Amino acid sequence: MIAPNQADEIAQIEHELSILRERYGHFQRGARRVHRFMLGTSLVLAGVGGALLIAGRSIGLPALLLGLLMSVWLYHVKTDDMMDAVSDVGPTGGWEVMAFSPVRSEAKAVARMIAEREQRLTLLKRRALSTP
């Protein structure tokens, strides 16, 4: 049997978990949108650079190379890294996270809070099952 105070604590933690998971989901969706936009932009840049190069314009080569380099780099960037950049509120708008600085992002803080609450919830449920 679960004690009333344990039941209240379990309900509170489950409520907090639902809020935190929703918040984390917003970060994930935002990161996917930003990632797709940046990848699309880099591919357009590469395409414009290629078209300019074919047309005989020398400015096409740097545009083509930059677009291709950006595309390759963005292809290998993980969504979690992009999520850190999207959720950060640093002075550069989050891009210092992409440059691998030790800045902590809000997404990582939310992920840590979710893990802590899940661990506490598991502990409380085990105790509730083990008490007669």
C-alpha cells in the first residue's frame, strides 16, 4: 500500500516529468527545423555556386565550395548538438555551443532534470511495492 504522502510525491514527479518532456520535445523540434533550414540553405548555396561556375563567373567556385563544406559539416552534426545551440541563451545566440565551448545549454539542463526525476520516481515506486 502506498502512503498518502508518497502518492502525492509520485503524482507531483509525474506531473513535472510531463512538463519537462514537453519542453524537451520543443527543443528537439526546433533543432530539427534549424538543422533542415541550414542544410537546405547550404545546398542552395552550392547549387547557385555551381550554376555561376558553369556560367563562367569566378565567384561561383567559392560559393560552391562553401556550400559543399557546410553541407558535409551539417550532415555530420548531431541533432543533440543542434538542440544545444537552439536552446542556449548565450550572448551569441547559442552558436558558442556549436563551437564546442563549455557553455551549458538549457536542453542539457532539462535532460538532466528529466533523468533525476525518473530516477526518483523509480525509487519511490520500488519502495511502494516493497512496503506491505
